[in-house]
Amino acid sequence: MNDHDALAWNGNWAWGLPLIALNVIFHVIGLGFINANVLRALGGFKDRRHFLLKFAIVMGVTTLSATLLHGTEAAIWAGAYWGLGALPDTKGAMLYSLSAMTTYGHENLFLAEHWRLMGALEALNGMILFGLTTAFLYGMIQRVWPIDEREWPGPRMSWPKRARMSWPKRRKALD
């Protein structure tokens, strides 16, 4: 490895690792903001008749908000690619960034040769960010969805219950 290759390799890490840290911090703060709004919107809402509609609307807005968060983070990477001269224009940089972050990788765009490791680092960042979003959405659903009908005021509505089977019966049912 010559000196130019070593500098290029180190430059990828020097730019990529702070971008990962910046995006994760930004993402966690953004999810915290979304979380506060979801809890405010659904926290005390126990009207059984309208819960499902309100839950669907809030989940839709939450999903769009998380998508905008991911888009903003891809724009941060795109700005770095464009600023470093790794891609010639902002449109191509954004398209490449979204492709790398989602690990889609189908677009026929390539980073300048000495910046290619950054694309892999962005894919790693995307996996972390999408994992955080998935965990957040799952946790949010678990927090606001009625687990037990005792939580609902008013007339009782039966939620589907799982049959409890002992392990030998469950194993026999699976066979």
C-alpha cells in the first residue's frame, strides 16, 4: 500500500466515523421527539371505539416522520460526498446516499475511487439507523396498544387470546 492509498483509506475513516456518530445522535434525538408526540397523542386515549382509527393515523404520521428523519440523515451523507468531491452533483449524491443507506445499491452511480469505503460505512450507518427505528416502532406499539382488556373503560370487548398449551401438547401440534 503506497502513501496515497493509506491517506485515502484513513480519509474514509476520518470522515465516515464522525458521520456515523452524528447521524446516530441526530436519529436518537429525532426518535425521542417523535416518541414524546406519540405519547402525547395516544397516552391517555382509551376510547375503544376510536382507538384503532387514531392509532392508525398516529402510526402513519410516525412512519412518515421516521422516513423524513432517514432522508435528512441521507442528505447529511450526500452533502459530505458532494463537499469532498466524491460525486459531481447534489442530485447524484443524494441518490447514491439513499441507495447506500438502504443497502439497495442498484443505481449506476459510483463514488470517486478513493472515497468508496465511505459508501460501505454509510451502509453500516443505515443498518444501525434502521435497527433503531425498528426497535422504536416496536416499543411504541407495545407501549400504547392495549395489552389487557382490563385497561379499557366501559363495556368489555374481547381481544383474541392465545390458547395456553403445555410443551408436550404444543410439540405434538407442531408435528
